[in-house]
Amino acid sequence: MLKQLRAFQALDVDGDGAICHTDLSNALSNPYNGGGGGGLLLLLGASDVASMISAADLNGDGKIDLAEFQHQLSLYAEERSREEDQEGEGEQRHRSSSSSSSSPSFSSVLRDIFRVLDADQDGVLCRSDLRAAMAMCGESLSDSQLDAMISAGGTGPTAALDFNAFSRLLLHWLT
């Protein structure tokens, strides 16, 4: 719960208790210097930010409050658990947003972010992909720090994060 609150507060750049389009844009631009640094926003774009807000905005006010943020994280955790169960049974299934909803699911937004970060489009985030992503956020990490991020995703001795490991890493950080 505390991790979720801290993550929410990091995205609520103006501190008004809700994540709006401007907050998320600023956080994605460069969460370490208050925005303006390019970051993931250069790769995702304003329409992606609007989709992220829309996916989690349950009351339609154009913002994400803490309860909506926590709800979205719990839905995503449930979705990831179902996907992992299905993969454990040998079923390979790509989840996409529901046809009854005009908003993308959190999972589909996360997949889009993963694809953006996967610079060489090989389906995994290797050390160089993570180094570039962290540089967009204003962070310069050593090889050992990057290796620790990869290991934290539960990939064992591999030197890269696939989407499932990337998702586990984020869920671990947020929950």
C-alpha cells in the first residue's frame, strides 16, 4: 500500500491528489527533473498519455485519483496472475483491450511501453535497452545496477527481461 502511494505521489507532479494529463506528461518527460527532458513522452506521445488516463479514470473526471490508481493496479495484478496461470498450462494468449471498451487496458498500455523501451525490437529488454530507458529518465546506472534490475524481474541467469519479467518487476515495485 505504501509503495502504491509513493508511486501515485511520484506521478501526481503538482501534488493536488489526482493524476491529470499534465502530471503524467511531466512525469513521463523526466520524473527526475520535473519535466522537460523528453524521456518516454517523446516516444509515447500525447494520445498515449490520454489513453493511459482514460483507461484508469473510472468516474470520468479526466483525472486518476488514488482509489482509481489502486483499482487499476489490482486489476492489472489479477490479469497478470490469470495470464501466468494460462501460460503455465501451455496456453499462449495475447491479451488486448476489450471490444466493449474504447479505452485500452492497463496491460495493453504496459505492452506498448515495453515495445517502446525494446529499442531493437527483439522481445526482451537487455542491458542496453534498460540503460537507454533510464537515461531518458535522467538516470545513469552502472552495469551491476542494470543487472540487478534484470535479476529483480525474476529471470534468473538470463541477461534480459521479457514482457512477463518486466511486468513482475513493475508489480513488485508498485505493490
